[in-house]
Amino acid sequence: MMRKVLFVPALGLLFGLMTTAQAASENLSAELEPLRPYVGKTWRGLLSEPGKPEKIDISHWERALNGTAIKIRHSVNQGEYGGETTVFFDKKLNQLRYYYFTTAGFYTHGTMQFDVKTGVLAAQEQVENNASGITAVRSMSLLGDGQLKVNSEYMQHGKWVAGHSAIYTEAPEAKVVFK
């Protein structure tokens, strides 16, 4: 069951729990607010992909650019692979967009929609410069019950194929590692 957690800085100020500077440092744009329960946390997941050995993926979500973006850094198997994502609200397109840059030399750009009722985050992205022939990715993430459950498909050599999947749980002691 998805628990919607909303943090309202004004209530903290009202009850004297935060200073004005602390409240300002916690602000997120309204469009990013549904992702707040995952911001400021580190997550560990067992990453599975058909025909490949399972790997450990560590990701850390943080508030960025004065609350107008969320930055997600992740690394697989202690730096074997990693990347950084910046999620922001594109006012012109009226939707969440993101860019993802990787240590493997490719990058992606895409859009996502978050359904507050179901807790599903649907994303579609275009892939640039991937050596394995992947040109697009679509994924569904279920954000709820303190977990991130991810399933994806890749457009590879002109066909949709099963991609990676993982279930992430909070892991405060875990560290994102880049070599």
C-alpha cells in the first residue's frame, strides 16, 4: 500500500521545529513533491537482467538546484558501472523530464509521469551512443511501502526485449562508489 508522505515546511515553522533557512533548504517544486519520500535517502537493490548475473545497485536521491530538481546517483557492484540522473519539471512541456549520464559513455533523456493514486512512476527515454544497440528504454516503478520496485524493457536492434528489474530498500549505510 502506498503511503503518501507530504512535508509542509510552514507547519514546522508554525510549531518552531525549523528555522526559516532550514525550511527553505527543504523546499521542492510542487511537481517534484510526490517523490519527496525517496529524497535524502540511499537505496540498495538486487539488479536482475535476463542472461546476466545479478548485481548490487546502490542509489542516492537528493534535492538539487534549490529544490527545482532531484539528483539521483547510482553505482553497480562498487563502481563497475554508474550514472547520474537529474529530474526536473519542464514548464514548457508541462511534465517531468530527466537526463541520465553514465560511466559507460552513453546517456539518455526522457519523460516520466507519476500517478499519485497508484504510486506508479512510468518513464520513457531515448538512449544515445549505447554500444549494445539499445535505443530506447521504458520502465515502470512502483514507489510504495518503503520500496522502489522497477521493471524495464529495452528497444534493442529494433525489438522490445526484457530489461532489468530490481527491488530497492532503504540502506542508509550504503555508499555510491565511482572508480
